[in-house]
Amino acid sequence: LLARIATITEGSLSLPEEALAAWREALRLDPADGKNRENVERIATSLSRFEDLAAAWEEAFRAADEDNLALRGELLRRAAELYDAQLRDAERARDAWKRLLDLDPTSLDTARPAAIALSRLYEQAGHWRDLIDVLRKQVEWTSGSERKDLLFRIGEIEQSLLSDAAAAVSTYREILENDAQETRALDALEGIHT
């Protein structure tokens, strides 16, 4: 019924705001229906109502079945992207990306983009401890040179920005455990000890 109301309101009455409200209610009642999601996004975007669109994704996220992690992840990702890119609200973006990361840390489809976005936002805000936590999560998922690069980044933050020599030493030693010939780690340790 809500879909019919929205279609008539938009098509016959040319009232897109009222149609958006009806589609939002339909989305809240059935977040899994792709038609509801498409129409909410289409109308809200055409009206540049990005605050309403983010609120719609949040409402749908809360209404979605808690066992449907894929759907909940998609809805929360859409809200986080809006807070980040369209609304330029770093605090709400960090919160949404953090919730997405915590939603299912084992799913790299949702956790990896959330961790990457959080890394950028924490770095911009100068939240170094939070940045290290997110980088540590990324270290768990990676291997080889990518893992080593992340650990070097963590060590540099610990050493230069947090002045935490003990933590930096531990991080550089972690690199050497996997590659005893890594000269950058050896040089960093020598510099710290000197």
C-alpha cells in the first residue's frame, strides 16, 4: 500500500517529498526489499536530501533482521558513505564506520572498507591510538609486504607522534620476527636504542 501511495504521489501528483516519506516508511517496514531502497535513494538524491537519505538507511539498519548481517552491513555502509562524502560530518562518519567494522569483523567485504575509511578519518582528526587500533585489525587480515607496511606505519606513529619508544620497539621486533633481514626495522630499532 505504501508503495502504491508513493507511486501515485510522485507520478500523478508530482509531490516527490511526500513520495519520499512513503518510500521511507515502506523501507523501514521491509528493509530487505530492493525496490524500497532504490526508490528512497533515487528520490532523496534527486532532491539533494542527503540528511534524510542517511536517516532512512539508519532506520532500515535498525529495522533489519539482526541475523541478516549482509543487509545490515550494506545499509550501514550507505549511511557511513553519506556522512563521509556528502554531509562531510566526520564524527558521524567515524561512528558509522566503527559500527560497521564491529558489526562483522570477520567479513572482509564490510570490515576492510570500514577500516580504510576509519584510518583516513582518525588520521585527519589526529586520533593516533584509534588509528593504531584500526591498523592492527588490518594487520590481522594481511600478509607479506602489505602487512609489513602497516606495521612500519604503526611503528612510526608510536615513535614519532606518541613518543612511545617501548611500543615502537615491540612493533619493529614484530616485523623482524617475520623478516630478520629487514634493514629498515633494524635501523629504526638502532635509532630508538641510540
